[in-house]
Amino acid sequence: MENTMNIKQLFTDSRAVSPVIGVILMVAITVILAAVIGTFVLGLGNQVSTAPQASFTFDYNGSNLTITHESGEALVASQINVTGDSISNEQWTTHGTTTGDKIKAGNYYDVGATFTSGDVVRVVWTAESGASSSTLQKWTYNG
């Protein structure tokens, strides 16, 4: 009978659970606060930027590649470069069309170049801070 009573007490006694959970929660909150405060103190929060979402089509006629903004976000022209194997890094505003300083659906960019099979052309977005960049779309010539 005495063994049964001790086992019942073991399973119903919950005094030791509360302090353990409390300590775990306090440590977790401290770690999260330290991470958030550290991010802003070091200025990492300002450097985080996400690439815009945009879709482009590519039309090559043998001597000219036309890149057209089909859909998605309007892009700041000075943040968009066209680069590739057979072309140098060109800013979108060099030639083509924009709407003011924005590249919107329907605007295009012409690249005068001759491509060989396997050449890749990329539309690259660079963050305003210059800290990060992302390839929005790429085209491979399979001629």
C-alpha cells in the first residue's frame, strides 16, 4: 500500500515543473531580445532587402536581343543591369524604354550583340545600398 501511495504522489506532485518551465522561458526571451537588439545596434536591420518580383521575355533576331518587362513590380531603372557572356554590364537606361525612372510592364531594353550557343544573359537587380543583388531572370541562347 505504501508503494502505491508514493507512486501516486510522484505523478500528481507538480511543484518542480513550474520553476523549470519558468527558467526555460526566461532564457528563451533573453536570447530573442539579445538577437533583436544586436541586429539593430549593428545596423544589420537596414541592410536586409528583398529582390522585387518581375517577369521578362527575351526575343533574339540574330543581331538584337529585346528584353521586355512583362509583369510584376515596377523597377527603378538605375538598379537594373543587363549582363552576360557576350555583353558587358549595361544599365537598363542605356537604351530601350522606361517610364520616367521606372521600368514597368511593356517597357523594353535592346541589346545589340551576336550570341553563340550557350551564352547567358541576366537581368540583375542591385539593392539601393549596393549591399546585395539578385538575378531576376536569365536567358540562354540555344542557337
